[in-house]
Amino acid sequence: RPFCDNNFARVKGNVLPAEAAPLVTVYNATDTANAIPHPNGEFKIRGLKEGTYSVLFKGSNGYRDTTLLNVQLLKGVEKKIPTVILTK
């Protein structure tokens, strides 16, 4: 099946600091996707179904997790998440 960005939702953003070694998880009742951000904190997740999601920023090395709730993703649209700063 061909993949086309126009048929799916996308989410992108930044999570800092790099020392937190974060994992980004976008999920709802029917869909889950993960990303490991680049060292500069940038991440992008593509191929999501349209809907309302939670975005979990899982910290490590003593950094706390942060979750954004009710993130609305639309088919064919790339949603920009504001930069997330994880804290200890």
C-alpha cells in the first residue's frame, strides 16, 4: 500500500535537554507510535490516523515524564508541538 502524507496525520516538535535521553510516544485508544529524538531534540512522527492523542515525553537519567493531553491531529496536516523541557 503506498504511503502518502496527505492520507495521514503527522506530529513534530522538540524535547530537551538531550541528557534526559527522552522517548516520545503518541497514543490514543487505537494507535501508538514512538520516536527517539535527534540529539538536538527534534522529532517527527508520521503515518498517524486522524484523532485526539496524548503525547508522552518519557525522561530518563532522573528527568521527569511530561504528557500533553488532547492533541488533535488531522489527516494531511503536520501538528507542531511547542518545545518541551523536561525537568529533574
